[in-house]
Amino acid sequence: MICFCEDCGKKNQVTFIEFSTGQARFRCAVCGYLSPYHFNPRENAILEQAEIFFEETRNFPEILGSFLFHRDLGLLKNHMPEILKPADLDFLGKKLARIYEYGQSELGHVNETTLCIADKTMVVKKMGKTLFMIIACKSSTLPRNISERYFPPAGPGAF
Amino acid sequence: MPNIEPFASLLKTPGVDQYILVDRDGKIFSQAMAEPRKMAGFVFFCGMNAQAIGKFRYLAFSRENQGHFFIFPVGKYYLGVIKQKDISHAVLVDNIFQFLKDNVNRQ
């Protein structure tokens, strides 16, 4: 993602976003200045809904954690166990997003990808064109309440 | 290399609609699947990327109104399976694991 620094005006290939005081910013590779990063309206709506999702899924013990991943910018929001570092999640997000999108292009009509490793499952849901919600579960599928509320085919609470 | 012959009977396993077995170069060893060459590349690519994350048990693609697609690692191979519509995800996975246990892991 190409962005221009608000301070020095230099072009930046943005691959990482910081959230400070709730605002998305990128750090200029030339001068180090933190410039605001502007998500499109759809992405902003998803980011807001994601916060509600993270809060609600705390009440589901079968959900171990989740994170929001941007196809171009990497890890955006992290609610995974601390044993997993941001670099781990970035790697995981890249691989899972790639797998999902390849599945979509080759198979068509993919609405969920599930990767089962040992006794854990990573469920991948795509939001809009660029965002992925990745959810770590103990079970092979998402709890029905969560699936129906946040990921129905269409619905008011849906992403 | 696993014995390929048992895989011909994979279609008799409840829940299996189509299947393809590929090695880690994407070469087809056994298949009963539409567009096998395309699917071989797909299974190989996704299997390799899943393997890069860790030793996975299976990878599943849920599709609207179509048979879900599963990928299982089988030794140095990847098995792609399209699930029949009238069977659950969990039952299909259990049936595949049982098939592999009975026909492959025993060797």
C-alpha cells in the first residue's frame, strides 16, 4: 500500500499500521513521522464491528482468541493468547489469507476456511475485499451463536 | 510411497464425492475428480502453505451451495476430497481418518 508521509512528503510502502489513541497511523520509513492512515468506509465499519466481536467472544470459552488481518497491511487487531507474538500472527495471517484467496479463485463461493492443527482450529472469514477475521477455536466449527450473529449470509449484525 | 490401490475404494467411503492424491511436487497419483490437473495444483499449493504453518490434520474450504473441499496430509502426499452435501463436516473427517488408518497408516 503506497502512502505519502504527512510531514516530509516521501512515498512509503506501508506494510504495518499502528493504532495509537484509537487512530490508525503508519510510520514514515524516511523521517519516522507517524502519519494518519485512512481506511475506506467499509473497512472502518468492519474495524468498529470487530471491536464488538472481540468483546463478545470473550464470553465463549471455546474461542481461544482472534485477530483481524489486512491483506496488504498485515496484523491490525490482536486478541490472541500472548504466547503468539505479532510476528507469528503476521506470518499466520499471510498464509491463511493466501490459502483462503486461492481457494476462492480456484473453487469459487468459499465462505470459510478452516485449518485444523492438533486439537485447535483456525477459522478464517473474509470481510469485504481486504480484511480477514481469524478465530482460534477448540472445536472444529465456530459456536453457532457467533456464526449466526456475525457471519450470516446477510444480517444486521454481520460484518 | 503409499500403496495407491486402496485409494480407488475411497469413493465408497461415506461422504466422499470426489478425491485426488498428489505428491509434494503436485504430481497426481490417484484421482476421481473433475479437472484433475487444476485441482492437483490447488491441493499442492494449499497443502504446502498449510504445512508451512504447522503439522496440520486437515484444511477445509466451506462453499455455499457446493460440496466442501478438504485437504489431508498423507505422509509425503496430500489428499483432496470433495464432500457430498448430505453429510456433516465432522463425519466426513472421521471417515477419512478411519480410511487412512485402515489402508495407509497400517503399512
